[in-house]
Amino acid sequence: MKQNLLRIGCAAAGLALAAGVFTSCSLLPTPSRPVSHPQQEEEPPKYDASSLRDGRLRLFSSYDSLGGNTILCGDKVVHQSPASETSYLLTDSQTGETNWFVCTWSDPDTAAGRRSGIFDRTGEALYTFDREYDIRLSGGVLVLTTPTSFAYSPLHDHAAGDVRVLDFASGIEYPVPENAYTCLVAGDRLAFGLYAPGDAAPDEENDDLYQYAAVQIQEKDGTVVYQNFHGLLYSLSAGIDDPLAPADWVEIDTYNEDGTSLESTSLLNAATGEERSGFVTYLHAGIASFRTDEGKYQLVDLVSDMTSTVLCEFDNAISGYAPGVTVLYREGGYLLYDLTTGDTLDLYNMALGTNTLDIYARDGTLRVYDMDTGAIRTDTTVAPLETLHRTDLYDQGSGWVNLRQYDNDNYDVTTLTLAGPTLSKTLSMADLTARYGDDFDGYLWPVAATEDDFYFSISYRGPGSTWLYDLLDSDGAVVLAGLGSCGEYSRYNSSAPLPAGVFVARKGFDYGWMDVEGNWIYCQSIFTSTSDETNNYFY
């Protein structure tokens, strides 16, 4: 099952060329800096942003386009993008720091007509590049790739400079092998996905990535330590938001010589050279699932020792993990297994959050486990419906979970239960249907939480067949009525969370962050966008 790392004493084929640019890039010039339109001081805002004064970066998404986002640091607007400019926050995936943002804007003076830049929390430029790049930061290393989708046509889309790797602090540029289309930072080493490396000569009409793909791992000075001439490279994507994710490990899919079949999926430790085949999925807290040649499923600890360690083995596939427990999938449903006692609990359903494992058992147990520590954050009981047909379980973050039960084969929710660290309440959908009539679409979406309560968004048809939204508390009482939109602030946009009880909303011609009392925390006029009031693309 374990294979040793192949160490090659020679440098990469493209090392000589790459070495020439090893120190070629520090801080690049900043021509045509993107236009920024911060909040005008002579026009006092009609909102109170004092609750945002925590010095953290947040991104406020444009109302109707991919461009035009706003970057705030605490309660201060540091950058306002025009509609033609794209912007996003930059987070170091290994440290979790979000202290920078990226912009890409039009610049006719560049060959490609676009320019990219990295800016600090004050809006000052740290780096600019004379083309458009997708920019990632991992362990203090910048990885720049063109937005072209190499995975679909790498042969025709590839060009020199499509992948660049730099030290973020110094700007020193590391050597990149020829024909690289992607790069992952694997601890202190760099792992590259290559297309048609070395002597490979693909047919011009054939862009089969599986036949001509390769993986190469090298030191930052370009010394090659591993090669796989029939492999595809992947990151442990499930561990991006996991502080205990093992940075040294990468996933490699190995194909046969003509690229027609997958021979193995393995994890490779770029630091030690250990390679373990049979990889299924990364779970959390440094734990992964593997399948043996005999069809058994193993929980494997990747981080505790210098080598990977099998913790336990099962006959069934592993669907979830938190320290002390795991969830197995078998025909007919899920099973919660206690790793300490061996006790089991039959489940109706399970759900995974960013760092939580949620379970709903057939005995009515509704529980949320912390996947970092194994602590139980929410523990309550919800009686199953007597005529239960199915359940849906949704993680809502911070220990909150949303359980929907159905007594029918349709998508008509019978009861909705919201449970968290401080409360557990069940709403009757029949009562809400009676209140809203045929205009009610049957769905409630959790959007905000305070220390003592949780709030839902309900949508229905208003005058002129436009959609309207009410905000309800956990008792089903209307807190705010007739909003133009009411939605959750995404936990997956690499942005600092909003203060408790704050959500995304539109009211009249204003769009922004609102609290559960109806006060704007930050807002903009929708007429700064190209959409009229009735269009509602995102919420």
C-alpha cells in the first residue's frame, strides 16, 4: 500500500529557463491602477456601520453583476470596483489570514487588455501584473494561473507564463517547469500539474488530458524530487477551511499509458515521500478515508506521526468524521459509530458544515459535533413524524442545524425544526400555509442568528407577481415584512462573518446588510448598478 518517493537528482527540464527569472519579479510597476470610489465624506451614509468596527476585511457583492464589488475594512470602504472590474478577498489557505484583496481591470496598454493587482487592507497596491490571473495564496507563496480552463483543453490553451509562483513577502519568483498548467503548495515544496512533458508529442487534434498529463514535485529552487508521467494532480479541497488540514499531502490520480482508465488514486506526502493508495476522501482534522484492495474502508490519521496511521477499519463506506465518532453509509441509511465504545446509532440523515458534523437519529436524537475537537455543540431530541417519508438536514453554522420532515412523497415540508446551542423549536408548515395562502412557496431559509434566536426568510408573491420576503423569528412571528430580498450572508466567500443578527437584504431602492430590527449596517442604492428594482439575481 505504501510506496517510496522517487528522488531524482537532476533538475527539471525547464530549470535552466526558469532560473533566468528566479529573481526577476519583486514589486511590479502600477500603471493604470483600478478606479476606486470610496464613500464620499460629504454625503453621510444613511446607516450605522459601528458594529463593523473590528478591522476585518469584508466583501460586499455587487447587486447585479460579477464586477462592481465593494471592499470594506471594518466600517471603512477601502475600494469600490466599477462594473468592469472583478475583485475578491485573498486568504492564505494555510494560515487563514485574510488581509488582502485582488482586483482585475481593463488596461489597453497591456498585450492582453487586462491587468491584475494585489492590495493590502488600506487599498494600497502590493503587486500588479500585466495580464489577468487567478491568484491564490498558500503558506506565504503566491500561485498565479490564467483563468483559462486548462482541464478541458490544455493543449490548445497553454502558453508560457500561464503559471507563475512567487514568494509573497519578497517577490522572488520560483522556477516553473515547462508546460505547467497548475501548481499546489505542498508544505515547503511545489507540486505541478504538467501537460505533455518531456518527449511527449500529442496529436494536434487530440487534447486528451488523461493521456498526456503528468505530476512533478520539486524544491523551490527547481530540484525535482518526484515525477509521475501518467497522473493528474489535486489538492485536498475539503481541507481549505480546516486549520488542521495537512499541507504536505496532495492527491494524485494515476492512469494507464493511453489514458483510457484510472489505475489508482493516492495521497502523496511531498515532504516525506510516503504514498498511500486507495484514497477516497479527506474528512477533517487530518483524517482521511481509504479503501483497501479487499474492499475495507479505513480511517487514516495523516498528521499525528511521521507516517500515516490506520485508526480503524470498517466494512462500510465512511461519510463523516469528528474526533471520537464517525458516520458510515450502508444500504438503507447511515450509522453513527462511537470510536471509543463501539456503540452505534441508526440515523435518518447526516450533514456536514465547515467544521461541524450533524446527525438525526431514528430515536429522535438531533446532534451537532465540532469536527475540530469532537465536542457536542448542540444536543436535543426531535420526535420523528408518525408517517415520516423522508428528512432533509442542513448545517447552518455555529452549531445550528435545520431539520425538515416530510409526511409525503412530494416536496411539501411538513415540519421544520431549528436547533442550536441555545434553543430548539419546531414550526408547523400548515400554519404558515394558512397565513400566506397559495402565495407561499413552501420554503423557509435560515438567514441570521443572535445569541438567543434564529431567523428565517419566507418568500411569497406580492403585487404585480413580484417576489416579496418576510423575516420570521423561531416562533414563526413576522419580524420584518415586505423586503425586496432577504438572504444569508455566505460563509464561503473568504470574508469575515457579519455581526450576529445581520443578513443581506433589499428594501425599496437600497441593498445591503441589515440587522433583525430593520436597521441598515451598510447599504448602497441599487441604481449604482445596471439593474432596475424588480430584478433580483442573487437573493
